[in-house]
Amino acid sequence: MDAQKITAATVRADFNDLPAVVHYTRAAHELGLWSSERALIERNFPDRSAPLLEAGCGAGRVTIGLWSLGYRNLTAFDFAQELVDQAISLAAERGAEGIRFLHADATDLAPHASVLAPPFAGALFLFNGLMQIPGRENRRAALRELHRVCRPGAQLLFTTHDRDSSPTERVLWRLEAQRWTRGEQDQRLVEFGDRYFEDEAGRTFMHLPDRREILDDLAATGWRHIFDAMRAAVAKESRAVLDFSDECRFWVAARGISPS
Ligand SMILES: C[S@@+](CC[C@H](N)C(=O)[O-])C[C@H]1O[C@@H](n2cnc3c(N)ncnc32)[C@H](O)[C@@H]1O
């Protein structure tokens, strides 16, 4: 029997599933912003009254972190309704008033045109949410949508993994490349670089790019690369953050005039 390819519907169902909801809700309540996120947010979004858009907000870990730092013009969305409900309830509990929460898909923001205007001064897609969109064209669609709803010069902050981040990773991905050459990869995967696994957070789809792929995707969708660095080079994280999350690469890009 043919294995079903992973789609956006698979990913949405996995994030709406109980283990994921518990995992991300706990992080939103207990963990808050990582030191690296805080440093890059404060560096790249100095105006706390500027309209910011957070994609893939989940249960609100970053959203509430932004609000706690004094950002007061926030719109946050996620395509997993269960997580958005948790974010709304945490915002109410923390007295974080005025945050606009939406149930929306990053690859198609057109249905939300009235809420997503006027253009945003910045956008965030943190903790690898962009890489949880299966299919490179779909990730590019999300980058184009963020470009469309942001004003020229707006900055985009996001994270990814990096297949070349360590010698061990490079060896593991060389072996995976051989499996793809032989057609022996997990048949549910869409592209080389994809992973689909299960742990205490439930089932997780993740695309792991190399650096070149992201540089090309930014250029193809009208974003100008400004900065990238591995998290360990940005800030030292607490044990709790290291237990919650793998090493990742931070990216900052600026919105060009029009997508190429
Ligand atoms: C790793 S979680 C991070 C959640 C939250 N930002 C955090 O750091 O705790 C990635 C989030 O991206 C969301 N996501 C993935 N694809 C999406 C899409 N196409 N549109 C909107 N949200 C999406 C998932 O539902 C999930 O909540």
C-alpha cells in the first residue's frame, strides 16, 4: 500500500492533538522567550508600538513574551485552532489585552485581509514554524504572504535547523541522501531534508534545510538577507530552554519592494 505523503492537514492535525497542545501550552506558561529570541527581538524591533505580526504563534509562548517586553500592537495567528484557543486563554490570564489572535494559514492570508491591514512593520515565525510547512513551494508561499502583508523595509525574524550544523549532522544527512538515491527513504516524506518523528510533543513534521536553501528562498520571495547565526552564537540558554529545543539558526531579512 502507498504511504500517504505528509500534507498541511497532517501537520495541523498533529498540532491540534493532545500531546502537542499540552507541550506547547506548558512552554507558553512556564518557559517564555529564550534569551536568544529576546536579544534578537529587542535588536530588530526597537519600536514597541509598531504593528508586529507573529506567524505560528502556537499557544502564545512568543506572543506573551512580546507583550511582556512592552510590545503593544500585536497580531498573532496559527492554523491549529486548539493552540490559538490556549494562546487566547493565556493572554486573558496574564492581562495581555489588545492582542489580535487569528486562526489562519500562513500560506494563504487572503481570507483575513481586513485584520491584516494596514501593513506590518515586522513579522516573526519563531521556533521553526516555517519549516513545518511541507513542500518548498508552500514555504515560499508563506514567505510571499508575509512579504505581502508587511511594509517595505519591515524585518522578518525566524528560525530553522541547519543540516550542516555539526559533523554528526553532516554524516547523518549523507546517509539519508543515500537512502533517497536508493528510494528507501520514509515514503511519507515530501522532500530530502524532511523528518517525521514522534516524541513527548507528539508527532512532528520538520523540514531541515541547508543554509543555501534559505538564502535562495528569501531571494525568491522578495526578502533581503540581513543576518543569520546559530543560536549558541547569539546567547547562552538556560537548561530548561536547551531541554525544550534543539540548536537552530536564526534569520533576519528585510522586506524588499516587490517579490521577484
Ligand atoms: C514549533 S511550533 C511553535 C509554536 C510557538 N511559536 C512556540 O514557539 O511555542 C510551530 C507552530 O507553527 C504552526 N504552523 C505550522 N504551519 C503553519 C501554517 N501553515 N500556518 C500557520 N501556522 C502554522 C503550528 O501549528 C505550530 O503552532
